[in-house]
Amino acid sequence: TRSPSNCWTSKDCALSLVVASSCKVLFRLRGMTFFRSLSAFRLSLLLLLSPPVTMSLTTTEQSSRGTVLPFSQRPYDLIVYGATGYTGQIAAEYLHKHYRGKVRFALAGRNQAKLQQLRSRLLSKSRSTNGIAKQPEKDYDIPILVADAVRDPESLQTLASSSKVIANYAGSPFMDKALPVVQACVEHGTCYTDITGEVPFQRASQDLYHKAAMASRALIVHACGYDSIPSDIGAFMASKAMRERYQTHCESLEMVVGSSRGGVSGGTLLTAMELMTGSEKYKHKIPSWSYNLVDGTAATETQQEEHDTVSFVTYDQIAKSYVMPFFMAKANAPVVRKSISLLGYGCENNYKCGYREVVAVPNYFVGLTGTLSLIVGGLSILFPPTRWFLTQFILPRPGQGPSREMRDSGYFASQTFATGTNPKNNEPVTTEAYVKSGNAGDPGYKATAQMSVEASLCMALEREACREEGGVLTPAVALGDTLVKRLNRSGMEVGIVGRQNDDSANETLVATTQTAHNKKAA
């Protein structure tokens, strides 16, 4: 209720009224100054660091965009935005190969010439897929739409108003490009997916648009690729098995990554380096990458102390294997903890259900070598001279990535263990879920494209089977069993293996890891 000038310096006065008004709507500040709210202050930094149009917050009721079309009247089931990017092209190929004639989809991006080239390449494929007979090209076309989230955010209104779902692949990073897409979807009640692993961006989306998305029933689902569907769905399945088989809650969850093969793209590396080196885009990131996932406020000091992965090589009693740190745990763990909180995996206080991720290794020496490699790689990125050398001469540039052979021959496997106590006899019990790539290919790109498309189609084709309420949510919370079924139908392997004090449950994972290590050594 105070004048914003009491809290801001003179150079900020031009934006202070907008900042204060937005934060009053988001956080319902009552009886305290704007600057005293840490969450509001963090939001204000985000507003000042980004274009104002990106951050304007309007719910469907407040929007003057006109009548919002119901899902049944929208011309497209799915729009692939960022379709000419590295992963966007793979997603478009997957859609064309498996859902041509079954799903009404369009390609969107900022460069019309590149979109036309992609469309021509897709239409030139002569083979039929999924039993769909080849049709003359004049009878089948792929619409293209031009939109630019950075230079022309208003162009996103056409996309959001004409599709049930927008699958966003325009990132690297997402922080400075994707918020306008989320806003447009929220205004039109359009569902949204992306493949980001950027926790600061997910936090910003949560703070800005969760309440408005609930009002418009828009499901905003981040992290729908290898970051973080295997982690989130694995924990969802393991905890579900714990409740169904033992009628009890989880005391801890642990994902154990098995053997995998894949590559990395320049865009992913660029985002990772910006996060590690403190880019301006991420100055408002959350301490320890954690957040209270019920109301979107910062985590408490106790929650921040929770470890996302192990600090060094150790023997894991749950996995019955040596394990080493998993470098992606910092991106995945906050997503899973959000699901833990919202779906109630844990007992009493959901934060008593701990979560971490590790990599299974065949022996201590292999784990030591891998851990030291992670340390050396991280230091090389943090040290400016070596970072410059790597980006100029060694690492792929944005738009570059693994070869088609690498994508096709890649694979991954992970297991998630849930531990609890049997209420009938007070004995410890364990349930186990698995997520395997199946025919999906390498985890970072081909499998990521497949998982994100299937997540999008959950909402485009089976919206009634997803969470009824909208909001900024996780894959497990928004899609749950619907996504599990679609992933299995698409050729991946997702399921539950029961285990109670049984050492045999992890034999497949450890054996696979050992076999892969032996092949590599050979």
C-alpha cells in the first residue's frame, strides 16, 4: 500500500508501479512493504532484466485478446515451436513419421525459409509409417507459422489461440525466450510443454503464471525430455507401488542411472555453461537450486541442505552397487521434489521423503575415474581460458549435435527405488520402478523428442485423462499414468518391479552397466 518510490532508487521509478502491482497480484502482499518480500524482490529483478512485454501478467479474465476457442474448435492439436532447432527438427520428424494423418500439427518458428526447408524435407519422405498408406503430396501438407518470442511477442497470440498444445523447443537458453510463450498459452488456456532443465526459468514461470494458469486450465509442463521425465515418472511409479502394495508412504526415493549412450549439442552446453558461470540471465536463481514446490517460495535452510546426489564414489546399499555423482541431478531433483510435495509421496511432512540421483558403476575404480573426470570438466568450464578454448575448438556450437547414427544407436536405463516401512510388521520395504529408452534412441535428443511429443499428445488428445486443474506443474503431476501409457505404446519401457529385501531386483541394471563397461574397455 505504500508508494513504490519508498523502496526503489530513482532509475527504477519508471517500472516500479508495474512491479508493485504485479507482485501484489502474485503474492497478495498485505501489510508489508514491497522490498521486504524476498519473493517479490526476486521477481522485480526478473522484471527489470527482461523486456517488459515478456513479463506482463494477465489472466484469461483480464485479457482483451477476444473469445478463447474451446479445444474442440481449434485448428491444430499441436504446434511445434522452434521446429528448425536441433531438437525441434527431431520432434517434427517423429510427429511426421508416427502421427501423419492422425494428429493435426503445424511447424512454427521465426525463420520462414528454414521452416519451408524443413517442411519440404519431411514431405519428401516417401515411405508410409504406422500403416498409413502414402498419399499424394497435394492431399497432405504441413502448415507453417512464423512467430518470434523475442522480437515480436504479439505474434505468439496466433499460435496460442489456434492450438490445443504448444511444444516449445526454442531455448538455449529458455530463460530469455520462453516466458512470452508461456504467457500466451496461459492467456488462451492452451497447454504447454518444453524440454528445459533450467530450474531458474521454471521458478520464474511458477511465480509469474501458476495462478493464472489455474484460472484458465492451461497445463504448463516444463522438463518433458530426459530432463526430467525418467526421474519424475520413475519416482511417481515407485511411490505409487509403495502405496498400493504396502499402504504406506515413502521415506526416501533414489534414482540409479544405468548404462547409457548418447551425445550432447552445442545449445545444451551453452545453457549449462551460463548456469555454471553466473550469466546475467540467471542472477535471480534460487539458492541451492531448490524451491518450496507447494507455493513457489524459496526453500528453507533445512531443505537446501538436502543432497541431490552423492559427493564422491560410495557403495549404495539400496542399489547394491558402487555409485558416483550424477551431473544432471541438480536439474532433475527440484522437479521430483515438486511432485513429492504436490502428490504426497512422503509421510506427514512431504520433505521427510528424501530424493537423490546417482550413477551405478561396476567397481570403485570406474567410479573414481568418472568422478575425477566430472571435476576436471567442471573446472575447465569455470576457468575462462580453458572455457574459451573448449568452446572455440572442441565443443559443438549451438545448432550442432550428435550424428544420426549416434542418435539412433543411443540408449538409456534408470531405476528408481522407494523405501518405506511396512505398517503391518514394521519391517523395511522397497519398491522399484524402471524407465528404459526401448526404441527411443539416445537420451538427450531422439528420446527427448519422443518423450516431449508424447507428453504434448497427452494433453492434445487425452486432456480429460490429465489433471483437471491447470497450473505450472511437473510431468508426473499433470500427466501421471496417461504419460506412462503413451510412453509404453511409443516403444519405451516404463514399469514397476516389486521388491522386498530382495537383492535380485537390481541385477539387470548392474549387469547392464558391467556389460557396457566391458564393451567400452574392449
